[in-house]
Amino acid sequence: MKKHLLALCFIAASGAAHAESGLWYGIDATHDFNKRLALDLSLGSRIEEDGWSRYTRYDVAGGLDWKALSWLKLGIGYDFIRDYSPEEIKVKYKDDDPAQRVTGFNVDESYWRSKHRLFFDITGKLKCGRFTFALRERYQYTRYMPIDNLKEYKYRYRQEYANAAEVPNPYLTAVMPDGTVRYFELDPERTELEKKSAKDKHYLRSRLSVEYNIRHCPLTPFVSYEVANDLGESLQLVRQRAQAGFDYKIRKGHTLSLAYLYQHGEKEETGDADLHVLSLGYKFKF
């Protein structure tokens, strides 16, 4: 069984890396004070962009769960997050018309940003035979911290070339609205400093999950579907996530989790993105 599990992990990781998707992984620890109250701690990290080439997020979280009823659990917690936003290229066109020739570029430098997140959960569970259904409703408040002295570079367009090898320095590779890649020689115009102000986000995240308990087997397969709505924008749908995977019980109190996750909608900081993610987790009780 362990050999098959390791083979499956290797195949999934290889496929996700080839698709230039993402790897999300973390460690979760739980301590039960009694039958109703439990402490949850977690560390997480994400690798994304061009075949898992860059760390894009770190976070550390802690919270408390209270089992109000046999089928109802309440939770509250805090999450500290560091998010990475890549360099952003803004193309300028003659008369602001993409059908016209390119006249220049604004390039915002990459940056890391800190976020403070508070969340409150209500989770209901229903067992039906060997299936367990769970619905979690989460209110999530996130404070984006301000950033000073970010650089924005402005370039005049000088000349276009057929490939990067022909372009004298400095040059820029730009992906155009129609998806084509073009190479431009640049004339630096000026550099400006800009500031990203603090902002607040209020989300309602709803997740439905189902798991199946296989008799006399350490594997527990599961699927889940989650939507995130922006409470500050009249419950506008901003993100959807679908996930399928399994938990593997290594020994009592220790579990390995492997899943595939597809995300459609906004990323945390960098705008719209459709992501194919391999998720790895290790859970233990202490």
C-alpha cells in the first residue's frame, strides 16, 4: 500500500509540474483540551508560476474549535499571510486602442505584502452510511497592510524585433491582448515611486465536502466544492474551488493528505487566475 501511495504522489506531482501549475503544502497540528474544545495550528506555503519556480505565499494560523452539538462545530481563528505579486506590465497604445501601434509601457515592480486575517466558522456534519457530508460557512475578514516606495518604471517604445536575440538592451517581452508575444527595444523615460494603501476585504466562503470511509483501509477519499463571495460587493462571486483527494492514515493521530485542486476566479493578491494545484498536507495530534 505504501509503495502504491508513493507512486501516486510522484505521478501527480510530475503531472502538475508539467502543466506549470502550483504546489500548496502545509502542516496542521491539533490538540484536544477535552471532548468539545480543540486547538488548531497550521503552517502553509505555496509555489506557483512557470513550473513551480517561485514561492508566492507563506502563512501561519491558529484557532479554536468548539463542538456545540454532535453534528455542529464552531471555530474562530487568526491567520498571518505574506503574499507575493509578480511584476506587472501595462501596455500603452496610440489613442488607447489595442488595434493601433504600441507607444510605451508602464512596469510595476514585484512586491511582497503582509495580511492579517480573522475568520469565524460554522460547520455542520451529517453521516449517511459510510459517507460523511459537511457544510462549512466561513466569515473572513482580511486586512491588507500598506506598502510604501514601490517603483513604477515608464518606458518609451523604440523599436520592435522578431525575437529576443536581436533586441539590444534594454528590451521587454510583452504578451499582447490576443496572446501573441512581441519583443521591444526600450527607451527608459523615468522612474516613479508609488504607494499601495491599506485595504479591507470581507468574504463569505461556503464549502461542501464529502468523504467516504472505506472499511479496513487507511485511505479516506474526499471531494469538496467551495465558493467565495465578497460581502463588500453585494455578495459578488469572486472565486470557486473544486478539490478531490484522499487522506492516508500513517498511524494513530498522524495523517498524510494528497489532493488535486482547481481554482477559478481571483487569486489573493494578483488578480484573475485559473490554477491547477497539487495540495500536500501532513496532520497530527499532540
